[in-house]
Amino acid sequence: MEDVFEYGSTSKPGVLAMVGCLAAAGFMAWMAWTNDAGLILNGILRFGVTGASIFYAAMAVAAGGMGVVLLAGMLKPASARAPIRLDQEAITAPVNPGGSKTLRLDYRGITGVAIKSVAGNKVLSIKHPNGSLAISGAEVGGEGFDAMLRSLAARLPRA
């Protein structure tokens, strides 16, 4: 029997990151447009008016680019996102949340499994000679993540 779990960039943290990046881009663009003063960064870098405007514009482009990448990931149709699959022999999961490139790791070769908490988000880390996976609980969903952990624990060989 195969268990399948959706995995993608539609989580609340992903939406907040996208909104934050786009808001920062807008603010930096406004700063570049309305700038009439220089900029001193930590007392080390000193920019005149033109240099400060260029710096603000570069920050706007960088933040906007990140926001657009996050938005594109969220707008990707569910059919284009690879799910996490646990079959009788291996786990197959996307290398990145919402991505289509997958990594298949057979259970017998798994050398380490750990659950870590990163900023309140559970992350499943799987080590294998053929590669490693880090699966974010926020990208699977709370109940889906717990069900996936139970399914994985039932399939791993006993030491």
C-alpha cells in the first residue's frame, strides 16, 4: 500500500514571507524614489545621495525578486507539484517544497532520521547514502505531517 501526502509552498509561513518580501520591495522602491540624503551602514560604508538611491533600488529588486519567486511557487498548480510518496520499499519526496524534482530513498539504506524544530516548525531530516531530505511540517500540514511520520515509522526496518 502506498501513502501519498501533498507537499507545497502554500503554508501560512510561505504566504507571510511572500507578503513581507513584496512589502519590503515596495518600501525600498519608495526610499530609492524619494531619497534626498546619503546613507551610512554601520559606520563602515558611506554612500552619497546617488549611492544611497542605488542601494535602495538594489534592495527593492532583490526583495521583489524573492517575493515573485515565492508567489510563483504558490501559484504553481497542484498537478505540477510532486507529492511525498511512501511505498513498501522507499520514500519519494520533492527535493524542494512545491518542486517537481524528486529523490527516492529506499528504507534499508536510511542511515539517520531526526525531527528538529526550527522556529516552531517541525522538520523531518532523513540521511541516506544517495542523498538527504529535509521535509517541512508546515509544507505538509500538521495532521498530514503526523500521519506521514507514523507511516514512515511503520515502514522503517527495526534495528
